[in-house]
Amino acid sequence: MPARLRLLQYPRRLRVRLIFVYIVLFSVFLSLIGVVFREVLRNTLDQTMRAVLEEEWGAAKGYIQIRKGRLTWFYDKLDPDEALFVARLQHVYLLTNDQGRPLGVSPIYQSFGIDSADRIKRAIRSNQATWSVRWSEDGLPYLVRSGVLIDDGNRNFFLAIGRPTGQNQRTLDDFTRQYFLAMPAFLLVSLLLGWVLTGRALKPVNDLAQTAQRISGSSLDVRIPLRGAHDELDRLSEAFNRMMERLESSFAQIRQFSTDVSHELRTPLTAIRGQLEVALFTAETPEQYRDAMLNAMQDVERLSAIVKSLLLLSQAESGRLLLQKARQDICPSIRDLVDQFQIPADEQRVSLTAGLPPECTVEVDRVQFERLVANLLSNAVKYTPAGGKVSVRLADRGETVLLEVSDTGQGIPEASLPFIFERFYRVQPNDPAPEKGLGLGLSFVAWIVKAHSGSIDVKSKVGEGTAILVTLPKGAAPGERAGQAESGVPAV
């Protein structure tokens, strides 16, 4: 990829976008923090100055004496601390009588403009402390506290004392300047720290991408180790690992399908070729040709059945073979199938019986349900020796029904039980010349039961027989309503 193209795509990387959003949000957060702290500092300074002014205003009453209408500041001039305190009081002050006539005023306060007589009279009548900000001629702000002063003769006077607020403003300006000058350094440190943290946070995602790039048909066992944090990334890793398990299972099924097909098709094809070669090179009469073609046709029929069964089973397992379910009484279908299998059962001298209730209504696909029962009966009759028994029993269990097909045949070894529903799996029989089947019947049975949201179980003991128990729900499972296409898979 050209360097220019990589540079253009760089801002689109997830890590860069996360850092950008993080820095923007952090900048806004720091700015808000600075504004809030500045406001808190301003309020603190203002409250502190008000408290100082309140204290000085109260102390001023002890230093002020009014004799014959004249103001006298009474204090010990030899005490430097007291003299300094009184000088600070005299820096910004105004004292008037109750008519608004000034008795004493500082030059700075005079630069504010002396309060009008009406305002002073209103303040004396209200007898409430008031606060105001006044500006001197040179543009400096002062906080002024004014109120009523009552002397020993119960006379009312108006006293206002002020202090400059310029230092407070300078403190606020210094804080603002230093804070926002330091902000870029904070952002730079945050950027570096965020880059490292996002790299660590995105490591599982990068591992996931690298793992996905290494996946091939021969490396489907690759898994991403979980961090144990139980967070979104762990859930993503778990989902990826489960996906890989499904892919591995699907690939395994495909490989198994290919192996099974090549194995099952090779035998009849080899037989057909051999019979045709024998007929081609050795047959001399029409009867010999006819026998060769008859044997070849039987193998072709077997080959056709294998291909058709494999394709339909593959469609069923991939979800492309859907059900047409309806509520119906399944007892008549079971009775008809039992009657159909009475002929092969009688030929093998096997007793076939059925124990069914008068009626049992279940929501099933009739075609597939009959195929299920037919496959179970076919296996039971086929592998039960002469003199044995095969029985079919249907029991209503409230929300479900139990279908049991049992026989007194040769039984299934315990080691083979986990595999009997796999395609092409055949239990090694004791009979040296058994009737050979395709090994797909129970695979269809398992799929039909699963498609009806049911369960299947096998109980078997070698030499005593086998019982297959199928449990089906009476009602329709969620998402499996009518409207699905009816399938026409033949029993195998």
C-alpha cells in the first residue's frame, strides 16, 4: 500500500479515533473543572473579603466618636498595630448623620461619589447592612459595606467602609492563566497515557484479527485465550471461539461427508464396472448379458438410493429441508405402518405388536413422523432373529408423548451407543452375513426428532435387545409454525 494512502487511512483507525474522542472529552472536562474551580475561588475570596469588612465595620464603631457634630478617631497613636488598623479603616470610608450630611470621608470614597441624602435616609430607616461594588476615578473596584451606626446617645449615623478588590481579581487572573497554560501539558500526558491504555485495551481485538488471518481449513482449532475480565472483549472472544467451534464442526462434517460419499460410492461403482467388464469379455449368450445387466441395475439402484439419501440428509442438517406441521392424531399412522411391517416380520418369524391409546393428537409433520417410525421399525425387524419380538408403544405424558420401539434382537454394544446416530455408522453384527443397509436411517431419525424439538434415547444390552425412546412435544415449538414446504424424503 502506498505511504500516502496509508497516511490518509491512519485517522480512520479505531485507536486514533478513540484517542481523538478521549482527548476532546478530556479537554472539555479540564475546561469545566477550571471554570468551576475559578468560580469556587472567586466565591471564596469574595466571602473572605466580606468577612474581613464585616469585622472591620464592627471594629470601627469602637474608634469613632462624634462630639458636637464632629468626627474624632479615638485610638492609641503610640500603638503601631492599632494605628495601622485605624489607617486602613480611614483609607476608604464615609460617615454621615441621619440627614445625609458628611461628617468624614476619605479621598478615595469621595472619588466614588458621596451617597445621596435620600439613599442614606432609606438605609437608616431599613437598618440593614448593604453591600456594593464601587469604582474609583482610576478604574479600580472596591467592595463597600454600609449600615447604621448608633452612638452612645442613640443617634443614628450612616457608616460605609470599603476595601479594594483588585488583588482578588489578580489572584483569579493568575489562577486562570496558570491553569490554562498547564492544560496542554496535562493533555499531552493524557494523550501518551491514553495511547498506551487504548493499545492494551485493543490488544484482544488485534489478537482476534491476527487469529482470523491465520485461519485456514487446516487450522480451525485456533482459539483466543480469555482474559478473565468478563467484559465486552471477553464476550467477543467467546463469540469468536464459539464461531470457530461451529466452523470446525461444519468443516469436519464436510470432510466426513466427502469421505463417506467416496467410500459408499466406490463399492457399487466398482461392482458395476466389474460386472460390465465380465459381461463385455466373457458373456456369450443373451442370458449372461441379461444377468450382468440385472446385477448392474441393482447396484445402480443402490447407488441412486445412497446419493439421494445423502443429498436429502445434507439438506435436512443444513436447514433447507423444512417441516409442514399440523395437529393430528398419530395413532392411525402408527397402526398403518405396523400393518405394513407385519409381512417382513412374518417372513422372519418375528412377532410385531403395538400398544397404542385410542387417540393421541400431536403437532407433527406427517411425512417425517411416518419416516421416523418406519426407520425404527425397519431396524428393529431387520436385526431381530427368528422367534424374537418387536413392540411399539405410545404413551401420553401431558405436554409430551413417548414413542418406544423395542426389540429382543442382538443388541448394541455400549461402546457403539454414542455413534449410532452418525451417518454411515454400522454396528458390527454377530451375524457373519447380515443384510447390509446404508447406515443413514438413524441419522434421519435423529434429525426428525430434533426438528420437532424432541429428544431421543437408546437403551440396549448385547444379547437382550434394544429400545429406542422418542419424546415429542404436543404443541408447536416457537418459530416452527405452518407455512413451511413439505419434504418428500423416502425412508432408508
